[in-house]
Amino acid sequence: MELYNNEDEQLDAVRNFFHENGKAIIVGVVLGIGGLFGWRYWQSHQQQSIAASSISFDQAARSNNTANLEVFIQANDNTYGVFAAMKLAQDLVNKDDFAAAKQQLQWAQSHTKDDNLLPAINLRLARIQLQEKQFDDALKTLESVQKGGWFAQAQEIRGDVLAAKGDAKGAREAYNLALDSKPSLTLKELLSIKLNNLAA
């Protein structure tokens, strides 16, 4: 630490320091404050965008209008766009338009970044592939659902696919795997019925 003989020397040292470093300090402070305000503005903008997407999604979903959902999906490459694609796929399934529903789910599958949402999309896609007798595609889609709360449903659908292919043994194994993974009571009862039907 540097020692000074009197206050004048201390004052001169402070002046010299600010003379040499003043611009850098000012630039640093301005950049820091600007960065802070920029970060807060960006966060506020993101929150406003999410809120606007939420409101728009709600309006599009309530309209029960395919065109509104399609427009919303094209304009929203985010989680709400994925929700809209899933809703549109369900509407299309209700109209027996499985090919168009499959396209929506494949779009949702490729646009979601949510690891919790992806299994739900894959299960719906596998059911449609089963409906369209695309058994190998359905089995491949189900491969990605190997754990967690969706596993029992995935094994149930896998069993349905294998049963439709004529593989009763494989179907039985899949249904038993689903039962072993502690499914809901409703699914447990359904699996028991399916196992009994295989034995008949």
C-alpha cells in the first residue's frame, strides 16, 4: 500500500487515478447499467410474448376452427404452437382424418423442446400409426418412451400393436410390463381385459 505524506498528495493521487482510468470506469458503468436495463427489457418482452401467445392459443383453441389453429401454429414456433398442433391433431382424429393428424403430431414432435411433452406426443402418434396399420412405425415411435409416468401407456399401445401384428406372446409381455409399472387403476383394469382377450 502506498503511503502519502499529506492530504495534497492523496488528492493528487486520486486525481491522477481518475485522469488515467476515468473513461474506462465511466464506460464500464454505462455498459453495466445498459446491460442491466437491456436484460430487464428482454425479460419483460419475453413475458409479454408468452402471455400474448397464451391468449391467442386460448382463442384459437376455443374457436373450434381448423383454419384458426393452422394460422396460429404457423405463427408460433413455441410450446403454444405445439399445444395447438396437438389440439388440431385431436380434432382431425375426431373427423377420422388420421393422415393430417399424423402430420400435425410429427410437426409437434420436431418442434417441442419439452422433454415432458414429447412422450405425450409420441403416444398419440403411435396410436394413429396403429390405426393406419403402420405397425413398425408405431413400434419405433414407442421406443423413445422407456421410463417415467408414460411407460405403462407406451407398453399398452405396444401390446396393441403386437396383437394387431398377430404376435400374442409379445403383446402379453408388453401388457405385463405395463402392469408391473404401476399403472392407474383404469389402465390396470383395461390391461387385465386385454390379457384375458389374448388368452381367449
